[in-house]
Amino acid sequence: MDIVGVLDKYFYERKNIDVSKDYPVEYVEAKELIVATRIDLVAKIKYVEYKEKGYDLTFIKKMYQAHIEAFSLGRYIEPGSEEKNSITKYFDVFDSLIENIKKNGVDEKISVIPVGSDNSILNGAHRIATAAYFGLTVPIIRFDHLSANFGPEFFKKRLLATKYLDYLVNEFCKINLNVALLIVPKSCLKDEFPLIISKNIFYTKEISLDMKFFNKKTKHFVDEFSDVNEYLVKTFEKNFYTKIKCIAYFIDETIDIENCLKKYLQEEFEKDTFLLVEKNNQMLSLAYFLLNRKNNRNSLKSVINDGYIAVKRIKRNSIYKLKKLYKTFFQR
């Protein structure tokens, strides 16, 4: 395909793309391009969802504006489209695009999406987000020698508020099918994870856990739990309020994480000090609990999925009444 006219001129000139070549076009599901290195797509998808479902737009507009502000370093100017120079114009153009794609889809005669390594899109984020929401396929051209990384760390460095980062990661966990959540006490961390693990970590969050009990029905903890339970029950009676500083890692699960961890963690901590939860309702519950800042300390709201895990935030004076009812709970 002749890319002149279907790829943005700014893109192929800036990336020194050879426009004389004939490039093959693929059609893929737009949702396959929602990857951790383009976490900004989640902000755009949620904006489309809120508009289409008629939700109150107050929060989503603030979040969308905040991530565009971070992207543009506060100038609200899109490279290659200098006339798009205010947040109002961003909203106007996006609203028009939503209606157009909803009606016509993404036509390869008008627009093709450039995609780099690891399925990271190089241009056309608003088009991909809109198409993903409506479940459409999109035409793409691959440039495997190029890449883009606008993941959580990019936005953290550009001072996007933590509440928005947490929201984007939580929603990403619902969309992407290859996410695992790893919780490790800081006391048993060595200097660094092996490269094979660290390169797949796309978000980290420090947390404090008061206590954890392991439910024998839970399928995604490591190995057996009887000894761990006995140890924790004794510890509970003496030091229930001792907080454990932990780090939660959100991992793009394309590797055998469990085996990598067993080689990494200190021998004596292998069974009882890290929690690995793969993509399922249990992981989504924990992700929601760790990332949802609306939860307050006195809430008795629980998150229970498939009978595997109960997550609780408990008042001090209710501890002894509730400890017999819930084998697994967390409290910040």
C-alpha cells in the first residue's frame, strides 16, 4: 500500500519512513492493541464509554484533560496538528471522531494505523480507542523497528495524579487478558527482579497490609497453606496490628512468573510471603481494592468473587467479631 495520504505526514516524516515502499496492510481487532505501553488508550476508551452510556462526564473529562496535559506538557498542542491547541478543541475533534467511526468504522482508504513492536500503536490513539469500544477491526501497517512507550511510568514522570494512574491501571486490568498481580513484602525483596520479570512490570504501588490469611479454596496462591495458616493464626493473636510494608506489582503476563519468582525469592520465604494472582475475578477484586481510592478506612464493604477470597477493610472495634467469619482479608 502507498502510505502517503493514509498515514499522517508528520508521522512518516518524523520517523523517516520510506514512502516509496509498498507496505502490507493487516486487519486486527482494535482491542488487541490495548497494551500496557499505551495506557493512555484506556482514558480515551472510558471517555467514549461515558458519552455513549450517558454517564455524568465530570470525572472522565477531568481525567482525560489531565492525561492530555501530561502528554503535551501543559500546552494542549498535538504535534503535526498545531491547530488543535486547546482542550476544548481536543474534545470537539474527539466527539466528531466518535460519531464518524461509530457510523463508518475505520476506512483503509482514508486512515491506516501504524503499529510498532509489541503491538504498541505509533499514531492514532483516539481512532484505536473508539474502534476498540465499538468492537471494530482496524487496518494497520507494522513497523517492527519502531516502538512507543506511554505506559504508567511515562505519566508518573509527567506528574499525572496518582488517582488517575490508579484508575487507568485498574481499568486496563479489566480489558487486557494477560495481567498478573504480585504482592511481595519489602523485607524479602532482593536488589532487583531478574530482567525477564522487571521488563514485564508496568506498574508498582506501595501498600501496607495488616494481616493476611490464606483460604485453602484459593487456587492461585503458592503451594500448600496449612503450615502458613497455623503460623499466621499465632501471629494474629499477638501482633495483629503490625503493618507489613509491601509492594504490589502489575505484570504483563507473558512469562512463567511463578517459576521465575521461586528462583529469585529467598528460600525461607517461598511459601508464605508472596501472593501471585493471575487474570481472573480474584485478581480484579484485589486490583480494585488496592487501586480504588474511594474505599475509606471504616468501610465494611467486601469484594467477594467465586467464593475464593474476601477482601475487608475493618473497624478496630469490629476485628474480633469478624475474624471468625473471614479467613482472608486486607487492611491498609
